[in-house]
Amino acid sequence: MSNIDDSEDFELEDRGPSRSQNRREALAVFELAERLVGLSEPQIKKVPMDEHLRAAVQHTRRITQNIAKKRETQYLAKLLRRDDDAVAAIRAHLDVDRDAQRRENARLHRLEQLRDRLVNEDEAFADAVELFPHADRQQLRQLVRKARDERAANRPPAAYREIFKVLRQLDAAQAKPTADADGGATDDTDTEPT
């Protein structure tokens, strides 16, 4: 015979989250607080939070001693745990910001690879012109030639850097009409590559 009384139904939902779950959530909020403290001043200004939290973040950023900074970060996390809506808004903002940064990094890496190919491979010039049809071909050819000469003469890579700047400008000019078509007004003066 069983000694368990069937009339008592124990439901896990009634007990609430486990202690381990509470700890995981608290650590996640602490990591969020650390991320906030690690942001630069312009980034902090863009984060959606009330002035009380912003002041707490600024105060924590000013502290230089490790133990005191950790203690203040824990206090900031405590303040954040009191406001679930603020935590959700901050997380959403930082995740969008992180995704945008990843996309920007990937774009810059593609441009760096194209620059390297331009300097190292003759056939890469046709790919670059195909990718950026409005590019000044003569300027690009001259820069590639200068970069190759600089590398051969073991000089500082000024033209190599200039190629990257030109590619970045071409890419930005090419992306701008697409962004304008998605919902902004077009301005023909800004689409010309410099």
C-alpha cells in the first residue's frame, strides 16, 4: 500500500521558480549590469532607461577599485531586478545594437578582403568594378598600383589604406539608395561617391 495521499495534488507551478532558476536570472541581470557599465558614454545615452538608473550606471562607471566596482555593479543589478520592464527594454536595445555591430563588422571584413584581393590578384579588379559600377576606375587602378609599389618598396601602406576608404565610401553610397527606398526620402547629392 502506498502512504501517499492522492487527495493532495502537488503542482510545481504553485511553488514558483526554483532557487537555481532565481540564481540564473539574478546572474543574467548582473551580466546585463556589467554590460551597461562597460558601455561608452554615447552608447549609454542611447539606452532606454530612467534617470535614476542612468545615474547609478554613471556612478558605477566612475569607480576604479575592483572590489568597490563589483559591489556597485551588484547594487545596480539589484536596482534592475526591481524593474522587469526596464530590464526587457535594455536587453532589447543592447541585442539590436549587438546585431547591428555584427553586421557592420561583417561588412568591413568583406571590404578588407576585397582590398586584399585587389592588391594581390589582377582579376579582382573586374570583381570590384562589377560590385561597384559607379566606382572611379582610374582612381582605383592608380591606388592599387601605388599599393603594390609601396609593398614592393617596403614603404608605409598609405595607398593600401586609401583603397579601403574608397571601398567603404562606395559601399556606403551603394547602400544609401537602398535604405532610402525602404522608407526615407532620397537625396541625389549624397549618393555620389567621393
